[in-house]
Amino acid sequence: MKGKLILENGVELEGKCFGYLEESFGEVVFNTGMTGYQEILTDPSYYGQIVVMTYPLIGNYGVNFDDIQSESAKVKGFVVRELCDKPSNWRNEMSLNSYLKEEKIIGIQGIDTRYLTKLIRNSGTMKGIIVTEENTIDLVEYFKKNPVEDAVKKVTRKDSVTIEGTGKKVTILDLGVKTNIVNSFKERNCKVTVLPALSTIDDIMETNPDCLFLSNGPGDPKDLTEVIENVKGIIGKLPVIGICLGHQVIALACGADTEKMKYGHRGSNHPVKNLFTEKVTITSQNHGYVVKKDTIPEDFEVTHINMNDFTVEGIRNMDKKLMSVQFHPEACPGPHESNYIFDDFLSIV
């Protein structure tokens, strides 16, 4: 079925819709990964967003249910240059088209994704809507909406869960946690307790943790006022560690500031330098906000920087036992060379 991607700046791109054929609205962003589309689709950090894949052929290895990063797809739409109709891989369980139908996510193919990516890079992320040729909608009313409002509340778990282990006890505040973050702690034999995002300080302390971990997640970190206040109350009582949105929340709780990036970092090929080892690793990233370097308190050290734009990728305060990184050391998708960060996290406990 024919369809269009319509951007808030008036640009209309024609293509062919697939997946679940019902219009969808979101913030249009791009991801530069060559593989990993099913992990991207199920990453809660993408809630409220229409994701454009810059690699031209998507769906060639199908979908399996071992690599998904949450219980369901979280994107609002999926834009590709060309969809593979006949996937081939020994792990394939269903086609991407069938998966999106099942998850009620619309996709559109035949779009000039090279042009669209350049447009986002020049103009910044913007709202957009995917429509089929049969739909007539009020675009003005759609574009008044905020597609990522209350995003963390919509992706966090509703109750707690505990995974037994004989090692250190890690309590995860689920701001949109990925499955492989939990797995990374399980691989280190940690006892892991996952709590809803708005759990109180008492809820956290009742789990008797050795540390609090703040996960990745969607949206503007400054919207999480309740979470930030709870983290302020925890600092000094427990070591606090975090990834991505969790990194930004820790920074805000300690007096730093964050800002929205023009088009963010989304992909599995971002070079990050460890300022203590002088080594550069290629990392997986997914974020649209960043900690402002000149606002970081003097008692913090910047541990990592992005080698493309020199933005802050990691901070720590060893006296207060705080440590966080902006990139995704658990990968999925992406390279695993920064997986050592989990050992660094646990070393401060």
C-alpha cells in the first residue's frame, strides 16, 4: 500500500507502507547501525520515535526472539530504503514485516533515507507522521502533540522482579532498561532486583542493595523530577551507577545540567575515548540529550569523551561512589569492547 512520511517542516516523502497499516506519529531520528534492527525496535529508549535506518537493506536476517530487548516493540514507526521480503538466517523465526504487523507498528520503505538523514542532520530531529494513502488526518493537530511525553512512565515495569545470584546485590531502577543490561549483571553472578521508575527511597533501601543502577530510557531527563529527587536522597547511602538516561539523571542530581542535541547519537559505530587508559573503543549509542561539560561539579572527573564531537560520555566521583557512562556498554546491537564498564561499576561497590 502506498503511503507517505510527512515531516513538521512540510516535507513529504512517498513510499510503500508495510507492517501494521495504521498512521503513526513520532519524533523522527536516524540510526547508523548496519545490523541490529530488532534490538533497535525493542529498545525502550526509542519510545515515541520513528526510526530511520541509514543502511539501505533491512530485514535480510529476519527476526528471532532471543535478541529482543524488551517485551514488545517500542518505536512508533520504522523507515527503510528497502525491505527484504525473504529473510535467510538459521536463527530466523519470522519476517520483519510479519513482526511489525504483530507488534502493531507501521513501516514505510522506498524512502530516500540518504536524503532524509541529511535533512535531519541539517535541520535537527523533528516530528513526523507515517500515513497510508487511505488516511486523511488533521496534521496541524498531530504536530501540536509531544510524542515522548511521560515516556518513562509508559515503558517502566509495573512491579518488581528479583533474579537470584550469589554475588553483589544490584537494584535497577527501570527507566526503560534493556534486557542485555540485566543479563550483563547476571553474567557477573549479581543478585538483580528491578524496580519501577517511580519507586521511593524506602522501596529501594528495602531491597538491601549493594548499589543502585539507573538504566537507559526515553525522553528528556529533566522531566524526571521525582526520580532526580530520589537519587539525591540515595547519594551517600549507596554507590550509584548508571547508563545513558541514568547517566544524565545522576548528573542532574549532582548539580550539572543537560541539553538536547541537534540530532543525537544513535548507532553502533561511535568512537569513545577513556581518558584514564587513553584507549578508544567503538560503542553503541542511543540518546538525544547530553550532559553539559561546563556545568559538571568540580569534585567530578570526566572519564570518557566522544571523539566525533567531544561531548561528555562518562563521569565519576570516587568519594561519593558515583559512576556513569552515556554509551551502551551492554551493546545489543553493537560492539562489545566496552563491556568492561560493568566490572568498573562493580569495583566501586
